[in-house]
Amino acid sequence: MIGVLALQGGVIEHVRMLERCGKKAIEVRAKDDLKKVNALILPGGESTTLFKLMKRQGLDTEIKKRAKKGMPVFGTCAGMIVLAKEIIDNREQGLGLIDISVKRNDYGRQVDSFEEEIDVRDIGKVNAVFIRAPIVKSCGKDVEVLARQNKNPILLKQNNILVASFHPELTDDKRVHELFLKMNSII
Amino acid sequence: MLKGGVIMDVTSATQAKIAETAGAVAVMALERVPADIRKQGGVARMADPEKIKEIMAAVSIPVMAKARIGHFVEAQILEALGVDYVDESEVLTPADPSLHIDKWKFKVPFVCGCTNLGEALRRISEGAAMMRTKGEAGTGNIIEAVRHIRTVNNEITALKSMNPKQLLSKAKEYRVNVNLVNEIRKLGRFPVVNFAAGGVATPADAALCMQLGVDGVFVGSGIFKSSDPAKRAKAIVDAVAHFRDAAFLAKVSVGLGEAMEGLEISKLDTRLQERGW
């Protein structure tokens, strides 16, 4: 069973995408829900809000513990920020599950949101939606960059962790989700 | 991505920080909260840009600001300031007696209010990227929000049993293109997110709106007109995140102090929800 963290953000879009990939998904709101899943998606939302709500449920430490034991985790947009080792200019501390340094809203404010065709390794052209997207400023040597936009890494992987600065759940294209499922042999 | 979140009205940088700490997904910058606009009267306009800038500098979450209905220059100014959303709002005094802003001309996304499906579709046709059911702002009384959420839901359900001829006549009645009506019928919801607004005063009010099917909640006067804003703001955020969990709602509803003073709808001099065409 795959879980989608459902405290805030684009939850239903991920659930539907997983269903289109032939997977059953449940919404994760508390520690008990997390016990039922063997993989987790952290959706886009407001990272500040997500951090606070996760902490209030003790989900931050629990997700960290499970991911370190090998549970596959996929974070999109704000979900990527949550998983990052370092968040530049921010009071919140990332879960440190992927060795990247990110800057929030670095493409600009809401008006600077955009869509662009990108090239993803092993997949090909993908239409990517960026909304107040974070930018990965640097990443460690164990991190693989699977796609870039204007030289910035936008899809990255380290062992069982996958992150995207864009929103693959907002298009009709299920290939990025399939990549996550395949990557961790969940398919 | 605002879905599943709470957007709070704030009138200062200090209030914006309280909202951010509570877990708000965005703040709405304005000069006076609706309860004060109602009490003090006079013409309510876009907030002072100085104040909006202060609020934008104080928080890292998105900042929205209100423009008067039809006042496209206020919207241009807000866009130039770099706000994340413009709310073309009935809470402010309307500037145009017959037209709303042509929102397609802007890059900044707009949120608009609605009391029924026709009003929502006109706003979406004009380019609104987000809707909110209106409720009755500044009253702390949830009945109008519930009325509008249910009206929209019922009207969308009704589309499902209509034949093409009936859909065409609905489109005429709503004064929108039939393609949009067909799209709503197919989706079973708006093509944009829809939040509840107007009259939310307690965590229970917020969860009620969520259980009725909205994507999130705006809280206007409900927070900063209560006796303990920080505590109430956090409780409302928690209630929206866990809106189906009654035991959890019971827990967060404890010890919040006094809610804002409520007003009976039938005793109001001005019904803000009636502004908008």
C-alpha cells in the first residue's frame, strides 16, 4: 500500500495518479496511517504548513525513521523541501533524507509560475508544471540528477528517495510516478 | 498549492506572523477585517501598499490582497506590488456597478466569491483561478457559507441529469459558454479550487465546510476578533487538516477562549454577499 501525506496540499491528485498506475493509495494523517504503508508520497503544498502539521503529529520523526530503514519516499515541490538536508534562508529544518540544499520559492512568487517541457533520463520529454517552485542550489555526490530545467536540477534521486521541484501529479502523464514505483520495485 | 489549507485575514505584519506560525497556507492583507468594515462603515478600499509590502516582507507564505469589484487599477497596483493572488472581493465597496475585472488581462491569479453556480461560472469565464463561496463576511455566523456551499453542490449535481438542450438553456441563464457548463458537468466540480469563506469562527465551523466538500477555508474576522488569536488560529488549521476526525476536533476545540461576537443575518443592514453581478 502506498500512502500520500494528507495534512495539506495536492493530495487527491497523487492518489488519482497512483490509481491510474494500478496502485491502491491511502491518505496519511497520523502515525497509525503510516504503519499501513510501504511507500510514501509527500505532496506539494506550503512547506511551512506541512512542517508544522507533521511535527504536531510526530510524523516528521516517524517518516525519517521509516525512510532510513528503506521505505521509498517521493516528494514533489513542498514535499521536496521537506525531505531536503538543507533549506536556505529558512527557520524550518528539513528531514535530511536527501543530500540537497534548496531555496524556497526561488523561481519567484505566484505570478512567476510556469509550464515547460523537460527531458527526463530514461523517460524522455515531460511537461512540467512549476508553482512557486523551489530551486536546488547544490547536491551531494550520492545524488543522481534525472532532469534539469535551465541548468537547475529538478528531478533527483538518492537511494530510496525521489524528489521533484515540479508537480507531476498535475498533468495527465503518469510516467514520473511510474519511475518512482519502478525505482523501488513497487510495480 | 493551497489545497487543504487555511487562509487568514491579517491587517499587520505582526498578525501575519501569528498566522504563519499557526500554519496558515497564505494570508490576506487588508486594512480592516470585515467585522470592522461592517461596524465602522464608509467606503472600503484596497489596503495601503505600504502595509501590503510590510506583510509580504514579514512572511514566506503567499500573500493575497483585496481589490474592489471591477476596480482593475487596484488590481494592476496589487500585481505590480507582486502579491501572489488578488481577491476581487465583495467585502470592499464595489467600484463598478455592472462589470467585474477582466482577469484574463492579468498574470497574477485571482480569487473571486460566489453564492451559486452561475455566479461562479461567470467569474471563471472572466479568468478567476480560484473560487470561494461567499458566506456573510464579518458576522461569525456560518449559515450563509453553508447555504452557498450547498447551493453550488446541488446545482452541479443537477447538471448531471440534464440533456444537451437543458444544458444550453442553463448556460444562457448563467450567461456563460455552454462548453464551461459541460466541463463542470463532466468534472462534477469547478475546474479551479473552491474554498469556503465568510462566517468561520470556530474549528468546528471550518471542519463543517471541509466535510461539505470545499478544498480549504478562509478565515476573516474569526481569528483576530477572538480573545486568543494565536491559539484559535492553530486550532482552525489543525481542524482543517483533520476535518473528519471528531475526537481530534474535540481536542483542539478545548480552551480557545471567547470566539468573535456573532451577528444574526436577518438583523444586518448590509449583506455583503449580494455585491457581485
